[in-house]
Amino acid sequence: MSQAPTELELTLGDVAHGGFTVARHEGRVVFVRHGAPGERVRVAVTEPGEKDRFWRADVTEVLEASEHRVKHPWAAADALAARTPDAVPGGAEFGHLRLPYQRELKGRVLDEQLRRLAKTEASEVGFTGVEAAEDERADGLGWRTRAAFGVDRAGSLAMRAARSHTLIKTPALPLAVDAINDLHLSEVDLSGLGRVEIAAPAAGGAPLVLVVPATHDAAGVRRAGAAANRVSRHVGERASVGLLTQAAGAAADGAGELRRVSGRTWLQEQVGEHAFRVTGEGFWQVHRTAPQTLTHAVLTASGVQEGEDWLDLYAGAGLFSAPLAQAVGPTGSLLSIEGAPGTHRDARKNLHALPQAQVLQGRVERALREHAGTRPHGVVLDPPRAGAGKASVAAIAATGAQKVVYVSCDPASFARDVDLFAGRGYTLEGLRGFDLYPHTHHLETVAVLRRA
């Protein structure tokens, strides 16, 4: 295997999925972060790819700048000011570009994924560009209502560098809402913890701080408990504190335990006239206005009518289930399916006042097989980043639903699933994109597929 050079001068090509621009060096593809199409840059090669087919690199100096380049709004995440590439925290890889141009690049990525994986042109199905979230700030900051931090060896609040285990001390996160930064957890000794997660209600109210032990043996849990008490004393009544004895993903699958340290272990979120209880590690949209932005888009795309029967799959705490159930009314029905037990319990509480809503817990494809007689007018699905996949697409198609409203947070898995739906007789006929993650490469889409 040939040795990659440590530095290169490159002219950057177009944007690629994942927040990179694509360049070439002696015929080899180089995926470059922190650049912009058309720039001439000097880069540091960070890792060669499998069998040296490609390399990854970070911009260290801009020789010919793009007209869209601006000063990064988060100094710690400015790659040009960093000592080394692994000194830059992840999560703001587009911060050096103007917001409108960020959205243009995200639209290009979405279009490229659809053309490559689904043989479909975004412009042919009504896509007119990536839209800002409702009530977005002009600077694209202060939007994260959920934030996950690591803890470094000194016991300080930290974030990981992109594609690295390196931890970078993080006193404040400009992408987060004020309620998160105002806790000043960087002032607390967090020794004994492996991770800290903070969730703040978008409509205001006390945040919830979840702390996770560095190790899950008895001694590690005791040390984490002591750290949780220090956090609790520091935040006082400004926040609730809970201790997760397993990683958040394991807890969401029912294998962990969430212990109350102070306050309560859940938050209340408000979207329109609907109130939602979201327990500790349960899923909720990250951007402060994403729930209302997506709810409006989904209801518009669905065209749901009173008396109809609908499915809401990967339903979470019921964000879409509640307004769909209200729309179909007492003469219609709404079947809400969620896999995570804790989130399912939240959904049951959130939908208990809507008797037309039935809430099931389990894998989507299995639950649909068990309700094989269900013949809905339409389906809404909001799968995780990996997408729905073959089994779920087949199960959805088997219901005979005429309309599918697909909410996605990943253009690659979305485009793959569009192709799977096409093989089952569904045609993509509407598509909108939303910038619910400013200064990152991520975007959200809401699409309509109709059965031929």
C-alpha cells in the first residue's frame, strides 16, 4: 500500500455527500473537508482510504478563496485557525460558507443522490431548493435544543473531533439554544462521566441533563453518581438531572436504566395545540422549530381528510401521529408504530386523548405483517438515518396505500428507498428540502410517493 503524502495543493471540485468537496491528485480521489467548490487550497491528508482508492483531507490554507467563504461563526470549529485537523470539533463543517450557499450545496447533494441511486431528477418532482426552517435566525445559530458532549481526562466538557476519538474542551456551543449554554457545565468537575446529554424544551422551561458513566461496572456507576450530584448542585432548579446506566442507544432499546437525580426525567414539548411528553433519551427533533416546520410540511403533503385511515411509522413520541389523528377525526383511524419501548410509552401518553389513534410497539415490518388486513389511505414514515430498507418498503407496499409521505434526514438512504418503492409501483411526485441543521452538511426532506 502506497504512503499518502502529508500535504497537497488541490483545486476543489463539486460537493459530495457527507460534507466533502471532491478533488483529484494523480488520478486518485481526495475527499476534502472545510473547503468550497472551485477553491485552490493546501490540505493535510488525514487518512488514506481502503486500498488507497481515496484519501481524506482537511483544508489548512486557502490559496484562492470562494466568493461564498465567510468568517466561521464558531471560532473553535474554524479549521483554518486549528493547530491540527483533529483539533476541530465536529458538527459545523459548513460554517465557513454563507447560509444560502450552504443550502445550495445541500440541494446539489440531494439531486446527485436521486440521479445516481433512483434515476430521478429532483427538479422534475417539484424540488425548488432547500428551505430554511420556520423562524430561523439570520445567522443560523442558536437552534440545537439537544446537544451531546464527551468528557475529557481532566473531567471537562468536551466534543469529539470529526471522524476521531480526540476530545476538545468545549466551554460553549454556538449552535445550541441559550438554555443549554447558560448551564455553564464547563465549570463542573465531570470526572467519572463518559458522556453528557442536554435537552432543552423549545418553548422554554428547565432543561434536562443526562449523564452517562465512563464505565458501567459498580465502581464506575458510583463515580458517575458523585458527578451527577455535583452537576445537580451546580444547576440547582435551573435544570433536572438524570443518570443513564447504559449508553443512550441501549437505554432506548429497553436495556438501560434512567435514574432521577433531581427534578424530572422528561420534558414537555409544545407543537401547535398538541403537548408532547418526551422522556430522557427519547427521540425528538433537534432544531427548535423543526417539529412545527415538519408537521406543517407533512400535513400539506398528506392532504389527509376526515374519515380516512392512516399509518404513522417510526412514529417516535407521536409528533405526526397527534395531528394526523386529529385530522382524520372520530370516523377515521390512525395506527402509530414505534420500535423503542420508552418512546412508545411516551406516544401512548401523548395520544391517549385521541381514541381514533392506536399505538403499537415493535419493528415496522413485523407490526405491519401482524396487521396484514390494514388498508390505509396513506402512510407517513420517518425512519432513522439508515432509512426504511427492503423489508419495511415491502411491508408498506403490501398495505396497498395510495400515498406515502416519506420524511428523511439522509439523502443517500432516502434515494435508495425511493428506488425500492419504484420497484413496488410507487412514483416520486413531490419533494421539499429543509435546512434543519445550519452550518452542517445535513438536511431533511419531505417527499410524496404515489402508487401507480
